[in-house]
Amino acid sequence: MKWTSILAIYALLWVLTAFALLPFGVKTHDEAGVEKTPGQADSAPANFRPGQVAIRATIVAAILCAVYVANYINGWIVPEDLNIFGEPPDFEEHMKN
């Protein structure tokens, strides 16, 4: 596997994990006991920290990418292992009937 492919997979995993981690650790103004600004949405976060989300996403994406590359190298799970429906029917035999 080329290093550019690993970098692209890491970038995709980073974005996926960043979005997955966004709601964790965030409190609304009511939950934090902070006064709201007039006209503010009730669900607006009071303590959003994008840097902390980025650090967590970096760590989780690095672990997931390392597992993916290790699986690619060692072949622990291959596409045939994911075939839950069995073998597809033979197309040519189906057309003869």
C-alpha cells in the first residue's frame, strides 16, 4: 500500500471520527448553569472546544488507521469473509433456463 493511500484513508477516518466525537462532552447553557444570550437556541453549546475534538479525533483516527493497515498487510479480514449472503448464482446458468 502506498503512503499516499494511507494518508487518504487517515484523512477520511479523521473526518469521520471528528464528526462522531462532536457531541461528547458538550453541555448546553442550561446544563452548565450559564446565562443564555437573548435569541440563542436552547441547544447551543456553552463549552464547545474544537481543539479538544481535533486532538481526540487525531488519536482515534491514528488507531483506526493503524488497525486498517495492519489488516491490509496481514489479511485478517478479507472481502470473502464479509459475504453474508453466500455465493451469487451463476448468471449464465440462470439465462439458459
